[in-house]
Amino acid sequence: MSNASLPISIAQVTKRYGPMYALDHVDLEIRSGEFLTLLGPSGSGKTTLLTVLAGFTRPDGGSLKFGDAEMITVPPHKRNVGMVFQNYALFPHMSVADNVGFPLKLRGVGTAEIAQRAERALDMVRLGGYGKRGIDQLSGGQRQRVALARAMVFEPRIMLMDEPLSALDKQLREHMQIELRQLHDKLGMTTVYVTHDQREALTMSDRIAVINSGRIMQLDTPRALYERPKNRFVAEFIGESTFLPVLVSGGRVHLGDQVLQTAEPAKTDGPQLVMLRPERLRLLGEGEVADDAFNTLDATLVATVYQGDSSLFQAALPDGTLLSVRGGTAGAIAPGAKLRIAVHCKDTVLLAPEAPA
Amino acid sequence: MTELPNARTLRRSALFERWSLLGLVAPALLLITVTMLLPVGWLFYLSLLSDAGEFSLEHYQRMWEHPSYARTFWTTFQVSFLTTAICIVLGYPLSYFLSEIPKRAANLCMIAVLLPLWTSLLVRTYAWLVLLQRRGLVNNWGIELGLWEEPLALVHNLAGTLIGTVHVMLPFLVLPLYSAMRAIDRNYLRAAANLGASPLRSFWLVFFPLAMPGLVTGALIVFILCLGFYVTPAVLGGGKVIMVSSRIANDIEIFFNWGAASALGVVLLVLTVLLVLAAGRLVRMDGVLGGGGSK
């Protein structure tokens, strides 16, 4: 298998359905050999963007380059990209081997070589010896692997995946996430992966582009996306979060009459939001004092939710704002108890003011 | 072994369920027996009786010895085959078109396809006669427009018969073919294109084989209906295109020879059954009988 890969350059790609933008002037540079995930809720445009890459959707305009070659006007069968479909789209009238050999047959490869390369691709997805079977004799996980073998057998330099794991049960899905990633590292092709599952995106990707309403809300590494979301949409979509309304004036962040230290200095004045992750908050014990790097908040316990591996404490700030704190399961605290909550300034994330929609 | 509590009652209710399910098909079963199996059996019995009422194979023997019978069967198969072929040529692109346009529009078009089925067969057949005869509309216009000079022989021959039968049979091909094509997941075609298949190759390698059960079902229905077709060939063929059905009618109406007519019917039935079995070998039988795409 070759390990050649190509960068993808997307510029100004736009697709409108009536007044709705499925893609709104999307710019995206995908690095050669990168595993990039398009993450977003359903209807966000992530799948539309993938089908533009594959050539199934004709955009209204824009530029799409694989390497240096402009591809936006090239028909799908000449793009030479591998794709794994959501429901696999394995041809039901062909055997496993014929499915995997199909792209080679179209490229005029000899019969003996087709058989050999198809078997090798099946070996890679650990389905060696399954060639003679019919598609309807395979389980969901096996079909998934056949689809993968078929997409990579012709050694494309770009691989597209449209929610390929969504039809599998949880355990198999988590197993396949790791396997897919390993396969990508081994073959080295540029991979664009579409999912609405944030955990899947965080697990597998080099970088994630969060998409909403046909626009890229943030493009970052999984860690940066989780720890430094740039806006409320990204913060809400990925992980659990609590938002506190604050007022910034003269570079100081005021929460009520308290001043908070934030991860990054405030740049603009006015009402803004601070985001906190429940698992980054800590309940302080009786008489315990956090050091200077922490903000301390006073709150009242509203409810405790037992979740097995942890408990979620619902607390209310003096002004009534609710916030969640993840903590241990030992010891019960009665609702109404006074709490003191510590959060490191690095975990106190000031979101950029929302651009007017 | 001791019996589990309530085992007897549970067993009885299972049995009851099975029998009541059978009860649902009882009326249909009865109808088929009375209107199909018994008459066909009776015909078969009649075909084995000589004119004098004794057991003999003379009707079959006559069919074998007189070349006119072979000619009739040949004509019947020829008309059926040509009708089926023309229906495929006309119906395949039509079905493809219908399966590609939005469902709502396709449903409207489907009404247009089905409209002929809701009009009387006789009316349609005589309408063709009016249009196609020597001094009919088609010939008058053709001559006036200077397309041809002498009136063309468009009825009372094979051409006229085929025009009429194709018109009647087309919906029977389009219906199953369209529904088979509709059922094909368009992602198969996207996948084919993605893997490097040009539109033409993706059609031949993916779409055509997947639509095959619908095509075979439709073609088979048309062919079988044609084998026993009477009215349209009789009127538009004008006595020159003699199909088995016409011959059966003659035997009964003119010669009152039930034995000869029955023998013709039996031979036609056997040939038809053989054909269905052969087609079943060609495509998986469940696809043919199920009248739709395979899963």
C-alpha cells in the first residue's frame, strides 16, 4: 500500500437550497496525511461538505483543490478518492471479493492481481478468507470492514468517511474507532471524517472542524477545542458546560461584585460569558483555602445526582445562576448547604462576544 | 416428567392461532379451487376424450400432425415475444425516468401510465382500428403531410396487432420495473461513481443487475398475458394473425369441439408453466414472484 497523501484546500465553497445556506463560504485547509473530522449536529452542512469533496453535490461556487489540482468541476468517478458510506453501500449482487475488487476492475487491473490485492485488503481489515461470501451473510461490523477494504484497495490518497460507525453498537463502535485510526496511521492518506458524535471526534482526530449552519465555528485540535472553545456553540456542543454571565470593564471580569481571573485576558468591554466545565470545578472542604491561581465561588446546593462513577452537584450562585460541579460519590450533602467552589483560572474560559447573527 | 403449569392451555391456544390464520386464506383457497383447479382439471379431462366420447389422444395427435397448429403456436410466441421486446424498449427508459424524478411527480406520471388500464379494452382496440385503417386518421394525415403516398397497411396484419398489444401491455411492464428501480438505493450508484465507474459503467455493472428482478417480472407478465390474448389480436389482426386464443374460440364457437379447444388450452398452459420455471432459473424466484427489488 502506498503512503502518499494529498492536502485539500477548500475556498469560498457555497451551496444554497432556496434561502438556506447548506454551506456558507466555507474555507478549510486540510493538511496532507491529516485525520480531520467534520463535527456538527444534523443539518449543519457537514455531510454536504463531504459530498462536495466526493463530487456528489454540485456547489454553487467556490474552489476545491486536491494538491494543486482544481477538482470542483471534475465528475466523481475521476476524483480518485476513497469513501466509506454511512450504510456502507456494498453492492448486494456481488460477493465480498467482487465488491472489494470492483474499483480495481474499473481501473483495468488483471484478474489475478485483482484477486490478490482484494485478498490483501481484506486481510488488512481482518476479513481474510471472507471473499466468497455474499454481503447478506455478513454482520454489521463485517460489512463495515468490507466497505473500508473496498475504499482503500485502490490506494486513494484521500479518504472520506460519512459516519461510518453510526450503525454499530457502542462496544464495536469504540473498538472500530481505534482500529480506523490505526489504519489511517499505517496507510497515511488524508482522511476527512464526518460525525455528530463528539466523543468519537475527540478520540480519533488530529483536528476537528465544528460546523453549524453551513459555517465552520472553530477548527482546532481536540484538546484546544475542549479547553479553549471560542464560542458558546462549540462549548455547548462538546462536553458539558456551565455559562456565567459576566461584565467586562477595563479588562476586568466582574461576576456580580466579584472579580474573576480568566485563562486569557479580556480584550473587549461589555457583557460576556464565562464557561466552566463541571469536572474542572472542585468543592472546597470546611476551612480549606485555595491558592491564588483559583477563583472561589460561593453557592448553595440545589440537588445531587448520583451517576455511578461520580456525582453531579447542582449549585446556585447568589444571583440564582445554576452551575454543575462533578465530584466524588462519598458522603452526602444536604440540599441547601453552603458550598465553596474552586476553579483554576486556566479553566475559567472567557468566550468571545457573540457576533450578531 | 411432570407437565408445567398451564402447558396444555398454552399449547391449545398456539394451535388455535395457527388454524385461525389458515381461516384467513380459506375463502381464496375455495375460490381458486372452484374457479381454477376444477375447470382446468375438467378441461384436461375433456381434451383426452374423442368426439365419440371415448378416451383417446386424437386431439393432441391432430395438433402434432397438422402444420397449421404449429403455425398458430409459432405466431402466438412471435407476437408475444415481439410485444414483450417492444414493451421493454419503450418501458425501460420510461421507468428509469420515473424512478429518477421526485416521487410526487412520478405518481402523477404513473396515473398517465395506468390510464389505459381504466378504459375498456374493446373501446381502445376499436379506436386503434379507426386510427390505423386504410382511410383512417393516421393514413390521411400521413398522405396529406406528404410523408407517404399510398395508404400504409397498418391493421389486419402483424404490425397492427403489435401496436394494439403493446399499448395494452406497457403498464404491466412499467409497474414492476418502476417499483424495482425506485427501490434501488441511489447510494449504490454514488459508491460506483466514487470507486471510478463512469455513468455508463455504473449503469451496466450496478443499476441494471439490481433492476433485473423487476424487468424479468414485468417481461414475464407481459409475455404470459400475450400468450392468451384474444380481443386485440382478433380485431387488429383481422383474421390474418391467428393466435392460440382465436383458434380456441373458433373450435368452440364454430365447431363446438370442446375436446380440441381443451387440448389447445392444456398445451398453452404447459408451455407457459415451463417458461415461468425457466425464468425462475434466470433470476431468483422470490424476486420474480415478489414483484420487487431484492433486499
